[in-house]
Amino acid sequence: MALARSTKILALGFLGSGVVHLVKPEVYEPIMPSWVPSHREVILGSGVAEIALAAGLLARPTRRLAGWGSVALLLGVYPANLKMAADAMQSDNTALKVAALGRLPAQWPMVRAALAATRRD
């Protein structure tokens, strides 16, 4: 069975985001909720997880497990997206508000793609 387009896109997104987490972790520090401990370590760990999940989604033997891991990761980082949206609403920058609010519903197609990967051979 050929790799689904949604799985390829999800894997590519995880790979890109994971690299940014590792190379420029300071990009993510402002959106970390205050209740999350050890911000830098969590950011670096999530970058490693994203890269591992990207590889897992691309490999048939690990795709199902990586799909479930992807669902967990996407749900786990959702509070950061909520914080980013709440912070953006305090800004005078309309583009920032639009981008931050747009991320919230954009997360759900990624969750659907991850769930679909759990059902593929």
C-alpha cells in the first residue's frame, strides 16, 4: 500500500518543526505555559519526539505506533497553541492574532491524519 498523502505531509511537518525545536528552541519559549516545568528541556525533547515520529510515520512497521504517538504529541502541545492564541489577543498585531487563532483549528486535520496513520498497514 502506498503511503497516504496526509501521512507524508504530517511526517514532513513533524520533521521541519522538530528541526526548528532543536536548532532554535527560543522560538517556542514564549508559548510555553507557565505550569510546564523545564521549558528548554521540554522543547528539545518535543523536537526529538517530532523527528522520531516523522521517521516512524514513514516506515511501514512503525507507522501505527507512530500514528498513536503523533496523536498524543499533537494533543499534548495544544495548550501551547491555546496560550499563543490568548497572548496574541492581547497584541495590537492583527496578523499575529489571525495566525495564532488559525493554528487552533489547523491542529485538528493533523490529528485526523495521525489517526488515519494508525489504521494503515
